[in-house]
Amino acid sequence: MDWNRLRIFLTVAEHGSFTRAGDILELSQSAVSRQIAALEKSLGAVLFHRHSRGLLLTEQGEALYRTAREVSAKLAMTEAQITDSRDRPRGPLKITTTVAFASAWLTPRIPTFNNLYPEISITLLTSDDLLDLSMREADVAIRMIEPTEPDLVRRHLMTVHSHIYASPDYLTEFGPIETVDDLARQRLIIYGQGPLTPIANPDWLIAISGDPRSDGRIVLEVNNIFCMREAVESSLGIAALPDYAVWGSQRLQRVLPEYEGRPFDAFFTYAEELRYSKRIGVFRDFLLDEVARWRA
């Protein structure tokens, strides 16, 4: 099978459209269609069901897609290993982590890393979903839960603590919070029951503030830690936030510092095949140094 046709097939399968695949590959829609038709002819099988809503893989198409995707991932890893065989770290580095950690803690440090290693090109994928590192959806991940996949290398990055935060303007309007009993009259911002929780027990504040659902004290429920921080900064209410999410903020202050949520660990992780990658090694060491400075 022609690899160029397989590459086009993968793009079409992932986006369900000849037109979209053409835009990504910088080919015309007709050129993409011709290549897929030629691939189907060479295999003697129909790979896509064509209908008005787009393209769907046939059973044969699904089988080819799984194999071609795996081969593509292995080739990408081999390319990365060859690139890393040079003396100076260089090349692309795709990082995935949660929206809040990327926004509040990681992104402000990227310029420093770029100054140290200008030949490493970073792509940052912010998602509270866990991307598949073994299939090279990303090169490395910073996860707020310990990875369970056996083919992943993991390194403890930090222990995350959570505290209660409020804005000075909120405290001016609603009064100081000096004891846990004061929580019973506060407006609360909570994570709520989202489909995925990127950190452990984000709503521990509810357990020490009575039953805010019964008396309407919950003013916002949003399944995004960074949005919670923004809401607290705008003086909408108070919230329990991981400390990394408020790093650098001049508009938040900790209240009742003796109370905190259950600590959890964050991990730096990547596929076993990339164990000796220089790009990953220098990025790991950079993060560990930054964590040490942050904690100091």
C-alpha cells in the first residue's frame, strides 16, 4: 500500500470529510477523493460510507484505520528518536495537561524554557480529558492523577494542596471570614458534577460549610477550575481551589488557611519508547526546577 495514500486516508478518517482533509493536507477536495478511490481500488474494498452528513468508516475501513494509526504513531516515535540523537535538544514537543494547570502555572513558564531551548517547538494541548500517549496524541502529559497504563513512564512532579480563596473586594462587601461558622453565610462557587473531574474532590468546601444547596448559597457551578478562579477574582463568591491555580494572582487571598482539601499528586508522564528523548529529559528537569523554586 502506498504510504502517501494511507496518510490521506488517516486524515479523512479522523475528520470525516474530503474537504476538511484537503484543507489540512493542502490538497484539493478532488485530489483527496481520487487518492481514496485509488486506495479502495488497490484493496478491493470500500473504506467509507458516503452520505449527506459526511463519511463513516466501513468495517474494512475501521480495520485499516486502526493499523495505519498505529504505524503512524510508531513512525512518529522513530522520527523523534532520530531527531533526539543530535547533541542539542531540538524538534517538536507536544504537551498535554489540564486547562487550569496550563493556564495558571505552566504557560507563564514556557518563555523561560523557550529561551533555554529555542530549537524545541512546543505545542500545548489543554484538555481535562486524558489523551492517549501510547498513540502519540501527545508526547508528554502532566496529570493530576497517577497514570495506570503499564507502558507509561511516570515521575512525581508535585503534591498539590487546595485552600479556600476570596477576592479582597468580596471580603469588603460580605465581611471577613474568620471562623468556619462564617462559611454558612458565604456565596459559593463549586465544580459540581461534571463528566470528568481533573482533580480529586474539588468540592470539599461543601462538607465544611453546611448544606449550601438547601439555602441557595451556590451562585455558580462550573466544571472548569480556571473558570472558578476567574469567578472568584470577579468577586462572585468564594471557592476551594488548588494552589497552583491561583499562582501569580494579585486579586485573590487565602481565607481560613488552616483548612485544606485532601492533597493529591501531579505526575509528569510519557510513553516508554521516549524514555531517552533529550527533549523530554530537558523539559522534565526544567519542570522539576520550577516546582522547587515555586515551593521555596
